[in-house]
Amino acid sequence: MLRWYVNTTTSAITEHPLNANNVCRYQARLASRPLLTQSITTAVLFATGDTMAQQFVERKGFANHELGRTGRMALYGGCVFGPAATKWFGFLQNKIQIPGRPNLEILARVGADQCLFASTNLFVFLSSMAIMEGSDPKKKLESTYWNALTKNWMVWPAVQFTNFKFVPLEHRVLLVNMISLGKSCTQISREHDVSKVADN
């Protein structure tokens, strides 16, 4: 049953995703199993982002494609970021409420998101990637964390303000993943290069 659910959800994401039937199928999955659906979606999109980075930015070619690296990204996206972001966005929606001040409410959610979730997620991401790669997480954090976090704060507050204001709760993780897809092409490659330099 779980294998069927994963297969049908993945096909709805990857095979002509804007097809009306696939959109309806995806909406039905979101309604029935939101956490699992968001996790599968995030795993697929994290793997896609890394594949794009390797093929279109680093130009490795499929013969030299690092499947292990793509697998690590899919694992992190599906097991960590997808579930965490889904729960976190629900928490923000339910717990940060300022009646009569909708824009102030959104600003408060963005502030909490960037100060708490974004900083923590980046720390966990870099650390877990380093551990799975067999490198030193402390070195990776020292060489990458603050630079990546400050660049994150230059882009994501505006994205998240728009996300929280206009996008329904059940689609917010998907929007973040779609925007991250292009951004990750350069970011993943840069972090991969930094980690290799730091290990030498």
C-alpha cells in the first residue's frame, strides 16, 4: 500500500505535473496524507535540484554523476526538511496570530521563520551532509554556515512574506521547494566545492 502511494505521488509530481489529472491526484494526496505527501515531494525536488546542479552547473555528465550525493539530498529532503517544514508552517499558522493586523502577523511569522527555522535547518543540513559524506561537520560549518545564512536572509524573507500572505498553507512547502530548485543549483555546487577545499 505504501509503495503504491509513493509511486502514484511521485508520478503525479514528475510526469507532466501541470496535467489536470495529476493536479487533482496530488491535491487528493495532500488532503489524505499531508505529511507523507510533502515528504515525498520534497525528496523528489531535492534530488532534482542536485541533479540539475551536477548536470547543468558542474557539467559532470551522467557517466560521472554522483548518485550518492543525489541520494543524500533526497534522504535529507524526504526525512528531515519535508516533515519539519510541514509541521513548522502549521505551527506558525496556528500559534502566531495577531487579529486585525494581518501584515504584522505575517512579518512576525517571517521573523520567527528566519531566526529560528532557517538558521536551525541550515545548521542541520550542513552538519548532516558532512557526516554522510564522511567529512568534518565542524569544518563545513566554519567554512560555509555564516556566509550561507547571510545570503539566505537576503532572499528568503521576501519570499516567505509572499508565501505566508498569498499561498494556502498546504502549498507553502511546495512553493519553497520550487524556488529552491533553481537556487540550489548554484548553492549546492558552491557548498560541495567549499567542502572539498576544506577537506584538503
